[in-house]
Amino acid sequence: MTDDDDTETDNPSGRDSEFGVTADRVAEVTNAFVHAVELAAAALFAILFAVGVVDLTIQVYEAVQEGDITDPLVVIGFIDTGLLLLIIVEVYQTVIAYTEETNTRRIVRLVIYTGVIAMVRKAIIFRTGEYGSTEEALLAAVAYTVIIFGLVALLFVERAVIDGDTLRMAGE
């Protein structure tokens, strides 16, 4: 057996570079890097969530102290902050699902949930006075409605696919 034969046996793909690094090794290193960045992003979202919870607690405490706790705009502000915290949690769970290499359906479901929460948040804090005209406010409201219904339809389709797969597996 010659040295050329050994090289082919050791690396059947023949993808050695001039430095002796295989494509598989490069992919392994880059995958490890991406995994580390995903974990760092997850940690960042966890920290943002903790800071947000502390901030919301302070907001509620101050509203109680000032007697503004019954002001509808203040309560809407609490709801807005709470929904933003839920969005952060959903994004965190999505990142964790990627790091755990969870199935694609779970990740898609998490993304849809995040979108639904984000759009409901937009609908709750929607104020027509923030737009230049009534037509602009109406256009924004219609767009929000279409997006919400689209996301809910996606959620139903995704659930129907899972239920259909479950029924098929049970019948096999």
C-alpha cells in the first residue's frame, strides 16, 4: 500500500486542504462556535427577562405609592411590559430549542406563539392618536388584524398536522 492509498483510506472524501484540515473538522468547529453563541444569546435573554421582572415590580410599586394603580393607561403599561416579558421568554425558549436541536415543529410553534403574543401586544397598546390620520390608523389596525389571523391560522394548521400525524401513527 502506498502513502496515497493511506490518505484515501483515512479521508475517503478527499477533502483535505493543504493544511491537513478536513471539511468535517471545520464544520465541527463552526458548529461548536454557533452553539456557544446560541447559549450566550439564551443567557442574555434570561438576564433581560430578570431585569424586566424587576422593572415591572418597581413600576407596580411606584404606581401603588402614587395612587395611579387604577389609571387605565398605567394598567395598559403593565400589560404591555408583561407581554414584552412573555415575548422574551418565547424567544429564549426558541433559542434553547435550537441549542437542543429540537424538532423543527417545536421551533416553528414557538415562533408562531411569539408572533401571536407580539401582535396581541400591539393591538392592546394600539392608539389611533399615534397616527397622522384616521386612514393611517385604520390601515395599521387592518394590518395587525390580518397578521394576527394569519398567525392563528398557522397555529391551527400546525396543530392539525401534529394531530394528523398522531392519528396516522396510532392507526399504523
